[in-house]
Amino acid sequence: MTNPVAKIALEEHFMAPGFIDYFNKTSINISPELFGKALNALQDFGEIRIANMDSIGVEKAVLSLSGPGVQAETDTAVAVRKARECNDFLAAEIAKNPTRYGGFAHLAMQDPKAAADELERSVKELGFSGVMINGQTNGAYLDDDRYSVFWERAADLDAPVYIHPYNPPDVPYMYHGHSELFGPVWSWTVETGNHALRLVFGGVFDRFPKAKLILGHMGETLPYQLWRFDSRWEISNRGSKRLDMKPSDYFHRNIWCTTAGVCSDEPLRCAIDAMGAERVMFSVDYPFERPEEAGKWIDAAPLSDEERTKVCYQNAMELLHL
Ligand code: MN
């Protein structure tokens, strides 16, 4: 048996004390069996997690709180305080094993200025690599003007913003009678892909050209659609909106994606061919996907040696300053 290819993984989740009630809100999206199993794995920073990483060659896992975290908190002051506690908790866990773990900040997006300040603290003082945001917060998406202070700081810090799926503020009628579609099977892809397109078409990357966005799940299907975004943008009802570049250009300047939760060759090839081999990064989505499946798949996927090194290791090293 050959050794697995060396890897960094960056959609790898944990659970912090005091955050399980927020996590329980996702029980409407996930089967009770997986939910129970996941909770144990999420709280382990020791032997089980390391053994899973070792088995597929993951040298470093960049950890993020399993959502929605304080983004589901109704009291903004509590959200700000608990986000800070979460980041301190993660920093203490990373300090026990700093060669194997990195971190993404958890932020209270209810208060954009406090979120920007906590991102700065997390990057500069705690050594984190960026931030993971679990979709909308009280109905606000990241293209909202209130988040200019946040994007400006993230760009100044060169800190990537990873948008992780969560639910929309209400259950859209199109899911009526189809609870199986509301969650990871489909609605999270729609919600998160749409969130990213709000940023592109809302001109966030014109205002903050150095901002960096990461999407999981092989880009939430967006790489498949790039030509059509450009083509239909030409004839759509744009209102007064303008962009400095073609919509697809932002996918070559501001956006990266991970393989988290997708272990199949066709979308991998599509993401690489559409966005470039330097913009796709291996991830597992631990513990919601099986590491051995993700690891064996990427090791044998139809990539050149150069592409595989970029996807498994080099791109994350460079983007996350590891
Ligand atoms: Mn995930």
C-alpha cells in the first residue's frame, strides 16, 4: 500500500462548550443517527481526530466551529461575548497541538464592527487563518452595506472568509412537503451559492478587490455556471448595478473552493477547469463526511501530480499563510 498524499484540510469542524444548543438547531436538517455520532466526534481534539487525519495523510486540519453558533443568538451582546469565548477555547486546543491544528475565527455578525475587531484579534493574537461564517445572520447577507467595515478589515488582514452553509431566514415555499431537500441534499447549496452571487453581483469585490472568499462543496455548483453568468448578465434586468469585470472574472481573482463533502471526479474536474488548479483545495467536512472516502478518492482522482499537490496542500498553505 502506498502512502497517502500529504494534505491540509480546511472544512473540519469542532464543538465548543456552551454551543450545543445552537448546533441543535441544525437537527431539522440532519438525521438523528448522524447528529448523535457527529456530536461526539466534534468534541474530540485528541486520538480519534488525529487518527482520522493520519489515516489519509492530513498533516494539518484548520478547525471551525460547527454552525450556526452565535449567528443564531438573539442577544447581540451575548453573541459578541460568546464568539470571543469560542475563539479562546479553540486557540487553547490548537496550542496543545500546534503543528496539527489551525483555526478559523467564529464571529458575531450581528455586530459588524465587533466582528471586524474580533477577526483582527483572532488573526493577529490567536494566529487564526481567517473566518468561517455560517450563512445569513438575522436575514442579513454579507453584501449588505453594514458589512463594509468587516470586508475592509478582512481584506487588510488578508484573511479569507469561508461561507459555510446554513438555512435561510424562512423556509421557502419551494421546499414545501420536501423536508429532505431542506438541508445538505439541496437547499444549503442554493442558499450558499446564492449568498456568494450576492457578493459578486452586489459589487463587494469591486469595493474590496483584495477580499478573499472560500466556498465549500466544490464551489456550491457555481463553477458549472460561469459562462452562463457572463452571458445572461448581459441581458438581465440589472437595475442600476454595474460591475468592473465580467462575473466570471471574480471567480479567478477573489474566490476559492474546497472539495468538502464532495468526493467525485466530474465536479472536481469542472471546478479546476473553470476556476484554475490554484483555486481548489482538498477538505473532508469532518465529521460529516468519512475521511477514508475523501482521502482515497482525492489520491486517485484524475489529476496531474502538479494539480494534486496544489489541491491537497500547496493552495491552502499559500492562501491561509500556514
Ligand atoms: Mn461543513
